[in-house]
Amino acid sequence: MINLKKNTKFLKIKFFPAVDNLHDIPNMIEDLGGIDTCYGGIGIHGHVAFNEPEPKVQNTDPRLVYLNEYTVTINAIRANVGGNLVNFPNKALTIGMKQVLNSERVRLYCRNDITNKDWANTVLRLAVLGSPGEDYPVTFLTDHKNYKVITDKSTAQNSNHIL
């Protein structure tokens, strides 16, 4: 989700990408003066709002993406679908990493959840302390001027087993 602004007057616009508006999003964001706050999640492989690891991910625009196997697997586990990876969605829409990086503020959520799996501990540390790189796209935000990660105590702790 993104909140857009125009000329210091904040517009209360909540906007979600859709297949029929993906190519309009960059111009719409620019016409409205940019993104004030971008809210999203961090995935197990460091994706941000489904911007999966790929070459030059930091320069990508809104698009349909194919989710990698890590993302599909952890999302299927969290969704309690009994391991049905074949029928679990393997595509998503994203506003693009370029748009996320150009936002005034970025607020990302990264936490273990009600499944009691400690899947997010490592990616949280990369999101906060990692060096920028395409292998974990969230690391491109470590240099952002107004970037925060919202988490919980369980995710901030060490994993149950250290390898």
C-alpha cells in the first residue's frame, strides 16, 4: 500500500496495483508528487512488496512477478493450506522497487507470526544490518533516509537453533 501526496497537501489516497493499472502507476505517482509512505512486508528471501531477488531489482517498475520457490513455500506454510504448493499462487503484483526506494518514508513489517515458526529472524537482521545487494532486495533500503522495520520480540531474538 502507498500513500501519495501532492505539493505538501496530503491526499488521503490508498492505492493498490491491479493488472489493468500497472503501467499507469509510475506517472500517477509522479503527477501526485511522489509517495509519502510506502507500507509493505519483507519476505523470507528479502523481497520487499514482492520485488523478488533478480538482477537490477533496485531499478524495477510496477509489474507482475513470478514468486520464487522460497516465497511460495513460506507463504503456503503460513496460509495453512496443507502443503499444497502446486495450487498456491506463484505470481504477484508489485509497485516496483524503484518506487519503494523513492518513497519519503518506508515502513516494512517483518515478524514471526501465529504459526510459531521462526522464519523471519535472519531476514530481519539482513533488513537492518545487511549490505545492499540483489540477493536480498530489502538491503537496498539500509541507506534510505527514513526507513523503519516493524517487528516483534520473537523475531528480534535469536532463532531456536543456530547453524
